[in-house]
Amino acid sequence: MENGEFQELVIKQFGEIQNQFGKVFQKIDSLSEKVDNQGTQLKENTQILKALEHLAEVNKAEHDKMFFTMAEMSGEIKNMRKDLSTVEIMTANNWGDIAKLKSVK
């Protein structure tokens, strides 16, 4: 093989190597873009998750407040029932007293 043929072969091989490197760099760029997009999506998902966690905390606080209010109302209703029972007993006693007074006439 002569020197000129050898140089042409080397140049041809070098061109093919450059072509292959070009394809590799394109794939690397494509993968890099995909990784960047996934990073952006991950940030968005993290923000959504944080918002949902905050909403869950707010809902829990509202639930706790409602539970406390219901417990307070339950206590008030029990007191009202007790007071109503007392009024019923007093009314029954009064009716008894009225019946006695009527019988005395």
C-alpha cells in the first residue's frame, strides 16, 4: 500500500469516526434534553404534592374544628335535656299542687 492510498484510507476512516461521534453527540443532546424535561416535570410534581399536602393539613384543621364544635354542641344539648327534664318535673309538681288546691275547694 502506498503512502497516498494509506492517507486516503486514514482520512476516510477519520471521516467515519467523526460521523459516528456526531451521532453520539446528537444522542447525548437528546438525552440531556429529556433529562432536563424530566427535571422540570419533577419540580412541578413536587409543587403539586406540596400544595396537596397543605390542602390536606387545612382540611384536617377544619375537620378538627368541626369535631370540636360538634362536641361542644353535644354538651349543650345534654345540658338542655337536663334542664328540660327539670322543667318537666317542676311542671308535674305544679300540676300536682294545682290538683290538690282544686280538691280543697
